[in-house]
Amino acid sequence: MKILIINGPNLNLLGTREPETYGNKTFEDYFSKLQFRFRKVELSYFQSNLEGEIINQLHEANHKFDGIVLNAAAYTHTSVALGDAVKAIETPVVEVHISNTHAREEFRHKSFIAANAKGVILGFGLRSYDLAITSFIEDKE
Ligand code: DQA
């Protein structure tokens, strides 16, 4: 089973960025933990601060993975193009967020991804990624 995690803008700063909201772990550290926990899964990770690069990555990933875990970060709330990219590919995408975006500013309540995603997991801290991976594994069982 192959799963790709895609992180959007500013998530390269996890660990130091607003730790009260996003915690103090770097994603690289957390990714190592995920690789250990899901040893039987081939996990890949891509991060970009650029919208077009994330779109290209979604296109490239189509049919190459069993599932994509996407945290599009702020682009979630702004990008019609990212929503369209998720709709355009056939590989299922689970949208994740570290924070509970519905408990935050109004502009974070809107997602251009959600309607085209398989599901949405948010508000569980980094564990949102774990839950998304688990959902793909359980779907296959
Ligand atoms: C986020 C929530 C977004 O609103 C924000 O812009 C982020 C991170 C999250 O994981 O909680 O950058 O996607």
C-alpha cells in the first residue's frame, strides 16, 4: 500500500510556527514516527509553499498511490485550482488539518477541497494524519 502526504504553505515551519496552535514537533520528526508505526505502508512526503507545485504533485501522484493525505494549509480556504485538481484525479484524497479550523476565524471555515475529498479529518493535532492513513488502511481490509 502506498500513501502520499502533501503539506502546503508554512507547514515546513511546524515545530516553531505558532506552537500553541500547531504544537512543537517538526513534521520530519512526526513523519519518522508515522513510518515506524505504519511499517507495512510505503509512505511518501511532499511539502511546498507554492500552489502550482502542489497541483503538479497531485497530477503526478494520480494512479501511483492508494491514497493521498492533503493538508493544503491556507490554500484550502482560497484555491479553486487546488479543489479542481483534487476533483480531476482519481486517487482518493483525504483532507486533513492539525487545528480545528471551524473553531477559528470565519475565513478558515470554507474549504475548496472538502467537496472533492473522500473525507475530512481536522482538529486532532498531528494525529489527524495518523487517522487519515488509518482510514485508507481500513478501507483496504
Ligand atoms: C491548517 C489550518 C489552516 O487554516 C492554516 O492556514 C494552516 C494550517 C491546519 O493544519 O490546521 O496553515 O491547515
